[in-house]
Amino acid sequence: MMKFIKNFRKDEDGAVTVDWVVLTAAVVGLAVAAYQSIEDGATRLTDNTGAFLDTQDPNQDAPAAGGTTGTTGTTGTTGTTGTTGTTD
């Protein structure tokens, strides 16, 4: 019986298995944390994009090809003519 106990104490196969289990658990934990971080960022980005698109009017005329919107003509809702600005 003493020989069995001495051999059992010297055997390191179980210790190596425990090391691998702990290492694998740590890697899985880090992967879950990374996934959660990425998911939160993607959700926030999607929400912000949706909020921005909700504020856009698809029926509004696009700016001119040159990228400027100020031209001589009617500006705003006041009906002033001959000034530089955008047409509502």
C-alpha cells in the first residue's frame, strides 16, 4: 500500500491535465470578454447609425455636384431673394 501511495504522489499526469483545463478555461474566458466588448461596440454603432438615418429626409434634394449649397435665389422661409443660401 505504501508503494502505491508513493507512486501516486510522483505521478504528474493528473497535474498536467489540471494545467490544461485551467489554461483552456482562461482562454475561453478571454474570448467571451472580447466577444462581449465587440458586441457592445457594434450595437452602439448600429444604434447611432439608425438614429442618424432617422433624422435624414430622403425627399430632400441632394447638394450640387460641386458640394456647395449656397446659390443666389430664395433663402429660407422668409422669401428674401437675391442672397446667398440654401432653398428650403
